[in-house]
Amino acid sequence: MLILPILVSALAFSAPATAAVSPAAGSADSFALQASRVHVGDGRVIENGVIVVTDGAIRSVGASAPEGLSVRKVDGEIAPGFIAMRDATGADSENNETTRKFTPTADVARAFDPHHPAWAHLVSEGITTVVMTPASDRIAGGLDAIVSPATGEIVKRGVALHLGMSSRSISNFVEPTSYAGLYAHLDRHFADAADGSPFAQARSGATRVMMEALSKNEVARAVAFAKQYGLTGAIIGAPEAGDQVDLLKSSGLGVVFEPLDAGDRADVAESAKALRAAGVPFAFASDAGTHGPAAMRMTAATCMRRGLDAQGALAAMTKTAADMLGVSASHGTLEVGKVADFVVWSGAPTDLTSRATHVFAGGKLVHESERSSSHHTHR
Amino acid sequence: MISILTTLLLAPALQGPALLASSALFEHPSEAPLQAPLQATTRKGSQAAKADGDAPKNSWSVFADKVYTSTGSTLENALVVITDGKISAITPGASANDDSLKATTLTAGLIDASAPIHLGFESVEQSSEVTPSISMEYGVDPFDPRWERLVRSGVTTAFVPPLNRNVVGGLGILLKTAGPETLEGRALEGAEILCGAIGGLPSSGNRPASGTPNTFYNRRPTTRMGVEWEWRKALFDAAQAPAEGAGKDVDILQDVLAGKIAAFIQAYPTQDIRTAVFLKEEMQREGFGEIRLVIDGAAEAWREPDLLVRSGAAVVLPPMPGQGRTVDQAFMAANTAKVLQDAGVPFALSANDARTEPLGIQAGFAMRGGLTREQALRAVTITPAQILGVDSRVGTLEVGKDADIVLWNGEPFEVTTRAIGVLVDGVLVVDPR
């Protein structure tokens, strides 16, 4: 896996705050925390589990810590940091090349401002990894990038070719103005893809695609298009995916649900349960810019209200998301060797009444809830 | 079966090339099927495909006091037997079986020759004013709830043209209104038909409101003259282009000039109907070809019926407007259909998306304007089937045809009569029981 630590976390943030949970003993780069529960993220839950972090990576997860390393007890449950599958909050529209519908090689990582104040709000909701995407109204707006908003690290560039295949990408003022025109362009780009271009990479399977599609009709077309060109990746949108389970399952594509607002219809919420039952992978977008930083958690909770089990909700925000992005070797669960991105929740991680009391990214404390102690965080 | 063609052959006004053109209109060019529909499947579609045992029942018998066949005959106390989606027997003077569906009257499923069940602005590619190869397979949504409304009104086949914002908008699509939620599951192979418009709509909105024009609208036509010029230029260029290798758009326009693809042109007021006819005649005069012309939305067709007879064009009338005026400020008289009937112009009625008065009521309006019930019935069944090139499959109640049948609770097209049951391809879509 390609990890490009473009920005060293130390540049963006000073040393971890000396808060209540900072290392008290042992190696300067090692610490151990014990929580009432540790959610590994692969379904395992360790009661009174201990997580040991060394040099920003997880060294062990289990019942105890190595000898000589003091264990700090925290009040709450530890879970992997959440992965938001679409958010460009901190891009300030720099992810939207409005003059063109096709900018397939545009690198969204270049729209990432690690110091943008909006990121801190996402981190405070337990989100440690974000997929930055081009704007939804482009057709091939560029290449998605995985970033760590708390550390400023660019985790992976060019993770997926982002394709807008919904009505949002159809304009009244520039070509194309129709689905027929949209697909004619896409067809031309994929059929005539030059070697090494993102379209050719997507056809060969070297690059994933993230295909935005909303109505059942749009989803059916996107799936057919993916089959035609052998594309792998996910559909973003698909609020009525629950009606198209067989189609989605046969396609091998995953689904990324958009945030639900309180008054939204129940389709998405029920779709999540249906996809879970069928074994179709799904994750969530956060879109904090339009829905607020807690939108992803709220959406997962709404899905739980409509029958999705807590484990399924947690997986969608952690392991499944990492799998869909191809970064499960480093992200998504609390397993040995993975990046130490995790959150101490005041209760169950998928419970809306829980607060993220402490957020660690790359093994460093990057957020501490003001109510969790008398200390203030460095941010 | 008395066909419209026979009627035309008897009409003395129809001599020479115009007659040839109009007879070509009703042939079924086997080389011109609809474009291969999208390979999309849906939950219901894929389930139906994989589990044959779950396929919907498509064999029934239907008994009615009176069966209007659209072939000129009306049968009393008739039993219609449907086997595997096709009509297998029609027996007058019969009695109902125990398990027969029952209705007061039956007609063939209605056919709307101009049903805009499309995605509106997203159905037409406005970045160019002439887009012949844009296909409506991308402009319709099989999940659209308007299909259900249409089928509940008794319409079982619909032709969907693109929105009228382009001069040459693209190839329309012909679909059954019920069945699998996929285009491939619903498409009917008929005549290939290129759609476009003449009149005020393709040029509307083409002026920048203020400031520097920065969109494609500022080079599009802003007048009726400009719209007609676009048509003429596109056809002229196609006539001059080499027969092979000039691209999909030119190929389609060449097929229009060769009469293989019908030109379905929207024109509401007299001046636009004239322009469509003059365009056809100009192409004929110049030796470019014989256009098979269908004039859609021809609200003012009643004003100059002789012109239509001369042109050999078929006509699709718009729904009767509430205040007398259609778009483009055309005035549609109550007896428009009657005038066309008397002149011998083949015409179909249409009803938009059935949100207001459905197609059956449009037929009722036409009767109020002077048509007999039989004539009105033909205008919503066999005539549109002929115009669309699918009269071998739909449009009448005859043995061997698709079992698209409407069960009415009274005489069809009366305001107090309702479609209580609808069968599409032998599947009971609206259940009368």
C-alpha cells in the first residue's frame, strides 16, 4: 500500500497534549489504555481490554499490557476511528473545477488544507479518516484522496476515480444537459481511454470508481455501465438500494449512503438493513459542510432505528469503509500493526448519547472533550 | 381488418409521391429496430428472470357484454381467451367461465403516440440544437410512478419523444406501460422515429438575459426562421454527405430522407404545421428524399386539412386544452378530430401523462366534437399502432395479438366509465376483482 506522509503530523500539531490519558510510564513512544470495552472492529469486543500503542501504530490489543508499561484506565469504550466516505468540508470548493465536467486526473489531495478549522469538528465526532472527493456535480471530477484530518497526513492519493452519474452532474448551461449526453461522454472516455489514463486504470481494475447515482434508474444504469467496462468500487447515493439488493449484490459494487436528516424518508435507513442482510458492503458519507459534523453518526443511528444492528453500523463506519477503499491493511480495525486511529467513547460507539471523550490519530491525542476532564485540548 | 391505408388509397386527393410517402409510413422496416436497450436490470426484473416459477400469470379468460375490437366489428357477449400473453381465441355469443374476469365492455389497450413520460430537461441534450443520435433510452425512467398512472388510465403502449427544446431532439422510444422495470423488458420493436420540433419552444430561452453571453444558448436559434433553418441545414448536409462513414447523426438523417426513419415533428399552430409540410415538400422537390412525416401536437390541424392531405402526413393531436389554447398559443377546436376524419388524414389522440384528462377522456372529447365511438377508438388504438409501426402486435383485439386489454365498467370513453381492469401482455396489471 502506498502511504504518502506528505505532511508530518508534528508540523501541523505540537506534541500531544499532556492530558489525563497521555503516557505516564514506559517508552516515550509507547502507551497503554484500558477501557471497559474495546471494539476491535472485526466483530470482536474485548471486555476490560487493553490497547497498546507504539510509534503511532497498534502494538497489541488484548487483556493486558506488556510488563513494565503502565496502563491508564479510561472511562468508556474504545473503537476504531470512523472513516467518512465523502467529505470535502475543508476544501472550500477547491475540489470543484466548475469550468469543466471532465478533469479525470485532478488530484483532490491538492484541495486538502490540513489547517482548515472545519476538520476539528469532524474529529470531535470520532472521524479520523476522510475521503475527499471532487464535487458531486462534476462527471469525472478527479481522483479521490484519503486524508487524516487530525494529523494532516495524506493517507492515499488516487484511491478512486470519482464519477458523477446522477442528475446533479447534468447542467442546464454546459454540455451535457441530458443523461444521453452524460453517458455518451462517459462511453467515449472509457472506450477510447489512453493507456495510463484514469479511465484505463479503472477499466483494468487498478483504480476503483466511486459512482454517484441517486434514483433507482440512475443506480441501474451505473451498475450496467460498471459491468460493461469491468469497473470495481462503489455507488454513492442509492437511497433506495434496499429495492435493488440483487442487482447490487451481483455487481460486486459497494454502496455509500449519503447523510440522512431527521425528517428524511425511511428508504436509506431501511436500505442499510437490507444490504447488511444480503452481505452487500456499505459505508457512509459525512458531508459535514451541508449536514454538520455529526451527520454520519446520526445517519448510522437512524439506520439502527430502522433495524440495522449496532455491529453493522460500526462496521460501516470502520472496517467495511477501509475494505472498500483498499486500505484495510492499515485502517478500519484495531489490529496489530495498524495505524493507531481510535476513539474513546463515553458509552457505546454507535449510541448517539455517547461522546468522543478522546480521539487518537496516528497514536497521538488529537481531541479531548472538554467535559472529559478539567484540561483543555491544544486545539 | 380495414386499415387506414385502404382509406388512404380511396382518397382521390392522395396521388403521386405523397401517397407513396404515406403508405411507407405504415410499413415495418425490419432493418430499423429500436436501439438495443440498456442492460440494466432491477430487483423485480432479475428475480422474475431467475425464477421462472414466479413469473406472473399471463393466461386468462375475459368475458364482456360487448367487445370493441378496433377492426370495425363489435362482438356481443364475447369471451376472450388469453394464452401465454397472447390472444388465443375470441368467441362471441359465449358465456363466462367460472374463473373469467368480467367487464361491461372491452377494448384493446390504448396507445398514446405522444406520451412525455420522460425526464424533462434531462431527456434532451441542449448543448447542440441538432442531436439525431441521442436516444430516449437514456431519457426515460422505468421506475417513474407516472407509468402506473398511465396504465391505470388504460394506456398499455406509449411512444415517448424527447422534450421539445431541441430542433432535432433524437430518437424516441416505444414502451409497454407495465411489465419488468427495465427498458429491455418493456421496449417494443416498431418503426424507428426521429423526433424534433418546429415552433417557439426550441428557440425559447435562447437569449442571454443580460450581460456577456457565456453559455451555448447564445448561438442557438432565437426565432422560428432559425429553427426551420436548422432543420433544413441538417437535412441538406445529410443529403450532401457521403453515404457511409459520416457519423451516426448523418446516418440517421439520411435514413429520414430515405423514408426508413419517420420524422416526428412537433408543430402546434398553423404556421408551424405549414413549415413542417413545406420542409417535407422542399426535400422532395430537391430530390433529397421522401420524408415520412408525423406532425405531433397539431392543434390547428383543423384549419388547413387539405394541406395535410396533400402532404400525406399523419397527425398526433395534443390533449384538448382547457382554455382552448395549447403551447405556442395554438387554438384547438373541439371538432379538430372530426375535420381530420372527414378529410381522410390519419390521426391519433394523445393525453400527456394522464395527470389531467386521460386518453379515454380525450377520445370522449373527440366524440363530443363529432367522431363516432368506433372512430374515436381507432384514434387511440389501431391508428397510433400503425403510425408507430407496431400494428402487427398491438392496436386491435384479434387472435395472435399481444393481450393488451382494457376492461371498462361501461361504454368506453364516457365520463362515467372507468378502466376497472388492465392486462398488459396477458398480465393482470389492474385487477377488476
